[in-house]
Amino acid sequence: MQTILGSGGAIGIDLARELKTYTKDIRLVSRNPKKVNPDDQLFSADLSDPSSVDKAIQGSDIVYLTIGFEYKLSVWKRKWPPLINHVIEACKRYNAKLVFFDNVYMYDPECIGNMTEETPVNPSSEKGKIRAAIADKIMKETKNGLTALIARSADFYGPSIKNSIMNELVYKNLKKGKAANWMASVNKIHNFTYTPDAAKATAMLGNTQDCYNQIWHLPTDASKMTGKQWIELFAKEMRITPKYLVLPSWLISVLGLFVPIMKELKEMNYQNEKDYFFNSSKFEKYFDFKPTTPEIGVRNIIEADTGMF
């Protein structure tokens, strides 16, 4: 049995599709799970309840933790620490392997120009400190009876995501005839992980024994595109003239006083003020995997939304 905790999100849905390559026994866990494959087992659970976590994991060979809590610091502080503790305890109890889907918030802001699995952990944000504590706990527990791996992604984009920054600020605005928005600097490098690649790679890692007890960067195209180039690529594929508006750091701070999500994004804005490059060469070499190019990724997003190609 392979179980996805948080099966309704962008990664969880794509991951369920990929897991059918390896098993017919797939358990989807969320508050209101929905089948992705015909034979999926649905398990409704409140993952803030330890007994629900225990029951969801019981009988599992591999557990994928892909849940995405509300993007709010107070929620993260309240929900992440107990959840990771309960998941680890249950995985050890039932001898289940753990695959944790992670982000890059814990990395030293001075080192995000070339992030590898060896990049120093030195978070400047409160959200980053929470993610660093989770990753540290998991890796320490691999020396205490847990078999686990961390599958880490850059900021991501893809056809199945409706509320990513790329979708919300770039594609949707251009589709409405408005200017795309970009934060801090449109001239800094920022590469993105394509979600179908991330899901496929997460399934590959989970089903490869030699990959456990390590951190892996999920495959991400190495094109060093700037925000301006991403906007121009969307506009080109949509056959429109590119238009954009940069939201400077000071404006994001001001908007944070009135718009809740901007308040949450403020502490992460360093990622837009510097070159941001996510290096996935370890995974690509090990699996001989070529990530989806931005041209194909953007085209697939537009096609999924409009059927224009």
C-alpha cells in the first residue's frame, strides 16, 4: 500500500497518477478525498488528529506527505510540528517508509543563486525556520529507526495548479488583458519546478530503495530565465504583447498592512530580490532524467486551460 497524506493538492493529484506505475494499492487521504485512479482507496481524515494519522498510515509500505496547509505563519506554527511528529511515530510503528515533499525556505538567503542538496541551512524567515526544523527532525530520525527521504522542490508551476504565483500573477492577468505582475525585480533569475515532473520524480524516489535517507532536489529545468523572460514566454505562447508591472519590495510591505496574503509573502520576498536558481543535477544524473523545458511547460498550462493548441 502506498499512501498520500494530502492527496487533494497539486502534487498529490499528479502523484497518484504516477504511482499506478508501481502499485494498484493507493490510498488517498484528505478531508474529502476523490479518486484519481479507478482502484484508489479513499480515506477521509483530519490530519490534525493523531488517531486519524495513525489509522491513515496503518498498513502502508510508503507514505507520501504532500499536504499544504493554509499559507499563514500562525497556521504553520500550530499545525506542522504536531503533524510531523505523529507521522514519524506512525511510520516507525508500522514500518512504513516516509517521503516528505519539501520546499527551499530553509536555505541561507545568500546561497539561493545556486541551491543544491548541500546548500547551508540558515533560514531568515519564520516559515523557513519551521521547514528547517521539520527537515532536521526527519533526517535525525533516519538514524533512529525511520526510513525516509526528502524530495525538495523549487517554486512550482503546472497545469494542475490554480493558485500558484505564476498562474495568479502572470497567466491570469495576461489572459484578462491586464499587465502581468512580478515581485521585487523582473530582471533576476528564477527557475521553477514543473509539477508533473515533480510528481513523477517523487514516485520514482519513493520506489527506489537506494534513494532513502537522503535529500533530493526534484528535476527542474536549468534555463536561467528571468521574471521578464517568463512573462515574455507566456505572452508569446498566448500570441499577445507582453505587459508587466513590478511590485517593488516597499509596496509589498505596504500592501501587507491591508492584504493578508501580501503580509505572508513579505518575509519571503528575498527570493525575488536575488537570483534564484534550483540545481537538480543529482537527481537528473542518477535517473538520467531530462526536466520539462519552460516552453513546453508554459504551452501545456495554456493548452490545459483553453485547449488553444
